[in-house]
Amino acid sequence: MFPVTATLLRHRLRNLRHVIRFNSTAAYPPPSPPHFNLPLNHPTYLIWSANTSLGKTLVSTGISASFLLQPPAHSTKKLLYLKPIQTGFPTDSDSRFLFSKLSSLSLRRRIPISVSNSVLRSSLPVAEALRRYLQVSENGICDLNFSEENIVTGAPELMCKTMYAWEAAISPHLAAERENATVEDSVVLKMLEQCLREEMECGSERNVLCLVETAGGVASPGPSGSLQCDLYRPFRLPGILVGDGRLGGISGTIAAYESLKLRGYDVAAVVFEDHGLVNEVPLTSYLRNKVPVLVLPPVPKDPSDDLVEWFVESDDVFKALKDVMVSVYLERVERLNGMAKQAVEVFWWPFTQHKLVAEETVTVIDSRCGENFSIYKASDNNSITQQFDACASWWTQGPDPAFQAELAREMGYTAARFGHVMFPENVYEPALKCAELLLDGVGKGWASRVYFSDNGSTAIEIALKMAFRKFCVDHETLLDFSEATEENKHIVVKVLALRGSYHGDTLGAMEAQAPSPYTGFLQQPWYTGRGLFLDPPTVFLSNGAWSLSLPESFSQTASEESGTFTTRDEIFDKSRDTSVLATVYSTYVSEQLQEYSGISQSAHVGALIIEPVVHGAGGMHMVDPLFQRVLVNECRNRKIPVIFDEVFTGFWRLGVETTADLLGCKPDIACFAKLLTGGMIPLAVTLATDAVFDSFSGDSKLKALLHGHSYSAHAMGCATAVKAIEWFKDPETNHNINSQRGTLRELWDEELVQQISSHAAVERVVVLGTLFALELKVDASNSGYASLFAKSLLKMLREDGIFMRPLGNVLYLMCGPCTSRDICRLLLAKLHKRLGEFNRA
């Protein structure tokens, strides 16, 4: 045994501190700024490299010289160089290098330019080294405001800025820690946006190019510990990758390129120094000529060489690189400007009346990062702005930026390993692992089988077939198919369902729901409505109190039981099962089912199908859980199989992994989709009990469940589902999980919820889990799915960076299971403010 010396102990403690800090920041970076607006009226590029010391600053300098010093040298030319993160300062300063070299090249070429260099903020050691004694903020960062300049009136302009500087010449996360000067990702991004907006919003009359040079390699940590390829991802600026021309550089360059592409970056070109190994040949082959590969002459190794001659020699390469950058930018802007027009000419959007959609109202989505869209706005100075996806892209989305990147990696790995393989009578790890997690999670305690399909509606079709077969077996109405004739093998089975529920767009799913705008003759001429459809009691928040609303179909006795609840938890309390209202519910359901009782009946209720707790597409109505629990119990007593449609409500959408936990009862069959994969890729499952599975057992294939899809249990979907299921329920990755209770913490600010529920413009509110919904007060002519009453309010909210898509006069905010409470509070605050303006209009 070696003795534990004081030095060794300090080393171990320091290492432990690094591990804790890195794991808490690098893997799960803080949320990106809630809203940004980046001008796209001039080209802006990130300068990346495959590793440190490969010449990013040389490339930035060469691009700058090619842009500013190529004749004709007009005063309208301006190049903005930003170095967000600089270590080793002031000994090492990339912006100072650019400032100095452009000045020298300007003299060499006899083209005057105006140059400036500034350092905005730094650690205290940097300020002390420069003898600038300034007030230090809480996080150890000083407003340095160091600058130098050589202004030439009427000349092209170079403006260099270092945003944050540390003294130690080490990785930024280590420098920030050692100098007690940390900077969070969101702060870096906010400062970068500010610098870009200040200098780039100078009108189309100026010819401007902007370079943002990163520090180290593509995956080098930033000051918070987040990888830089993740840090800058919200802005998704196009990039130039400085590759490695040395031995081993092919591998490093490809790895860097793949890291950028996997995160959704566009790489315009690869450029590197020639080391005589012809690395450009295999790189060009690998990239399949999609990205230009440019080779620079060898850089002189003599430290006394000022590199002016090297830049002159490299001029043609840098000119070609600059031309590529400008060309790629122009192509991008041209495409973005034409997308809305092209879309209205070629798309047939679902749930959209195209006569009501003007070209200028089409949203052009450039990308997504976590919960936010990046929206292109031609009318706003050709800008890219951020909008929170408040409808969760039709209730599918759950990832924050870190989780999105994790899912992308998982999908890429699985696609490379499996591609697509067929499912029947085969097994592969993603499908098996997914099934195991489902049965140990949402199906725990009741389900034993997993049936894979493509989407929610098809999962419902499968569930109906399962339920009807189980009903027929239990009630001995399933004749021996080999002896049956056309005359005696037909029975009529219907569903018991609730008005206002919605189970999908396929034919069988539509038959299982009550008449609605979705099922009318205009939409579905074949629709008959094969069900017994009951009006459900609903609960809602209004004027700060939770209230129960009973439909007119209930007796006077029941209406006397309606009232208010002290808290939302009281609504779900199982002690209500012994209440008078529970008896009223039970009597009502029994009376409705009486018509379908008995063997002699020509029609049977063969399944109960419900959306547990909340009806989504029907208007975000919260159904009294007591009523749904009574429905389940009454059907159990009659051997009617129970289907839970959790396509919308499952996987933490309502604050629990499965809404069976909210209801306090289990189904025979349940359907899941949407958040099953984190919303990244379509996949659906139908879970069933052993008894349901056994009802399809027999000696003939004709008794099996003959339903399937070409992509059933596709590997990418299953692998993504595995990652999503594990991520959402792990407190280490989802900080909203209350591990002791197995629920999400309350995400929506209670005070703001109360205020909105009491607003004069609001009829009712439903808030549960990741869902906040409100119904606007309107007259009868403005209510319902076709209502356009909220149009002006939606426009205001989109200006605030909130993308909403209403259900008529019902508006909703939907976050993800990982969304921070701060973001939810900000969304509610903006909504509350705009409601006041909307009500006064």
C-alpha cells in the first residue's frame, strides 16, 4: 500500500471536484435563452476545428483578408470577428492576432483598412494582469472593456471582439473553475446574440461578413463544462471546419464533421494545412463531393516569420473559401425566402382550411433545439428567431436540448447497426428491451404482451380487435369459424365511449367515437358511430376553485352532488368511491348498459374505450376520474374488456408515467404513442393481458391477430423508446421527477394559474402535468373547433416567442417532462399579459 500523502489527497479531491462539476454540467447543460432573434441579412459562420492548434485563427485571418483586402476595397465592407471564449489571455489573444495581421497585410497590399479590437469581459486575474481594477460580479467576471483601434475613415472595417477571457492557457472549463470566474451557456449565448445584433443590423447597403471562432476542438468543453458543439447549437450557425492534415488527421477530421452533422449543423467547407500526406483525397471521397475540401500551403515553422508571405501565397485558397461561404449563404436565404410560397402550392396540410391560410402567415421552421423552433422571418430583417413549441408539435415532444442530442445519437447508432429488419418471429435487442421496459413500467401489474404498430390510431385499431375477440370468447359468441356460415357467424359489437373523446383518424378508430366535426359526413361518409356514447361529467378550474360540471343527462339527485373541490388532489381521492355521487354514476351507467344486456340481444357492447382523465382533441376537457373509475368497474362486472387510450396522456404528459395511476384502476388493453419515443420518431404499442392474448390462441393461423405494418417494431423507434422511457423516469436526467412519489413535480406556477383562471376572458382552466389549457369566454357562434376567435391573441403570443395552435377557442400550453419551472412560469406570465391586452381590444 502506498501512503496517502497530502499532495495525493489534494489531487484526489480536485479530481473529484472536476468529475462532479463536469457530470452536472456537461451532460445536461442549462436551458438555452427563452427567446432570441438573430439577423440573417449577412453571412455568419462558426469556425470549428477537429482539434486545438490546427489553425482556426489563421483561417479566420485569411478569410478576413480575402474579404476586406480584395479590390475593389469599398468602405461598405465590414468584417466582424467574434471570439466568445479565450483562454491564455493576454499572452494569447486570437482577436489581437487578427487585428495585427490584417494591419500588416493592409500595408503590404497598400489597401487601407479601419481596425479595432476589444475584450469585453474577463476573469479577475486577466484584469489584474492588465492593471485594470474593476468591480467583480458574483460569478467572478469583470467588465473589462479593453480596446485598441486604428480608425481610417472611408476604408473597409475589421472589428474584432473577445467576449470572455481567462488567464490560464488551459481548457475553458478548467480556467473558469481555477479563476473562480464561471459563465453559464445561456449567458454566453445572450452575449453572442447581442454582439451579432449590434454589429450586423447595419442595413443591406453594407457588405458584411461575420466569423465566430470557437475554442479548441468541436467537442472541447466551454466554460460551464458543456461541449461547445452543444453550447452553440441553439443558434445553429453554419460552419467552416478546419481539418487536420497530419498523420491521423483523416480520422480526427471525419469524427469532428460527424459530431457537427449529428447535432444538426451545416458545414459549408473543410479546410486544412497541407502536410504532404494528401489527406484531401480520402476526405473528398468520404464526403462524396457534398462539401468542398480546400488545402492550404504548409505554414512556416520559424517563430520569427510574420506569415505575411504565407497569407499572400494562400490567397487563392482563401478567396475560394470566401466565395463558397457567400454562395452557401445566398442559396440558404433564397431557399428560406421561397419556402412559404412553395408550401402553399404543393402541400395539403392536415386539419387546415387552405383558403384561410395566407402565404405570409406560413411558419418557416429552420430547425428545432429542445423545446424551441428556430423560425425564419423574412419580414423581420431576414432573421432567425426562437419560438417555444407550446403545442409540443401535436403533443409528441418531450426532449430538452441535451435529450434531443442523446436521442439523435441513439437513432444514428441503431440505424447504422440494424437499418430495418422485419419483426414477426424475430427478436432483436431494441424491440426486446423496449417490451421489457414497457411491461415493467406502464404495464406493470397487469400487462404481459406488447403489440407494436406505427401510430396512435393504428394502436387503437389493434386494441379494438383485441377487445372484441376477448368479449366474444368470454361470452361464447365466437363460433367455430370452420363450421360457421355467412348467416350465423355475424354479431354486432359496439363500444362504450364518452362524448368528446378522440381516438384517431382511421376508420375503426373513428367508429369508436361519438359524432363530432371529425366524423361528420363531410369528413367520413362511411361513419355510423358504432357505440353507446355517454356525456361525461367534467372538472375544471375557474375563479381559483376546482368545480364539477354534470351533463343534463344526469338526474336532479346527481346535480345536487355537484360542487367544488378544495384542491386538485381531492378530485383523484379514492375515498370518493363510497360517496353518493359514485352511486349515482353507477346507477346511470347500469341504466345505459341495460339495453345491451343479455345473450338474446342482437347488439353487444364489446369494449369500453376511454381517454383517461383528459380528452385532448375534444377540447382539453378533464373528465371526472370518479366517473371513469365507475365505468371501468361496471364493465368489469359485465366482462366487457377495458381499453385505455393513452396515446396523448401516457408517459408523463399528465404528470405520471401512466394515467392508470391517476385513475387508480387497470385496463385490459392500453395504447401508447407520441411521448413513447420522446416524440422523435413514430412508434406505437398496444399492451394487453395474458387473458386477451390467450383469446387469439389456436391451432390455425386464421385465429391469430392478422394485423401488422411493414415497419412494426422498427429498430430505430424501439431504441429511441428505450432511451426515452429511461431518461424521463431517471432523476439524474429528468430533474422534474419526484422519485419518491413517482410523479412530476408541479411545473406551472400556482399563483399565475389562479390569476388566469380568474381572468375575465377565461371560461375555465385545466392544469395537470405538462398541460395547461384554457377556454376563452365566447358566445355560441364563436365557440367550438372551427372558431377563429383567438386569432389575434395567437398572433401576439407568437410575437412573444410562443408557438400555439388552438382547438377553436381552447388554447393550451404544453411543455415536456424535462422543461424547467422557470420556462413554464415565463410562458404563463406572457399568456397572462397578453390575455389582458386581448380582453381590452
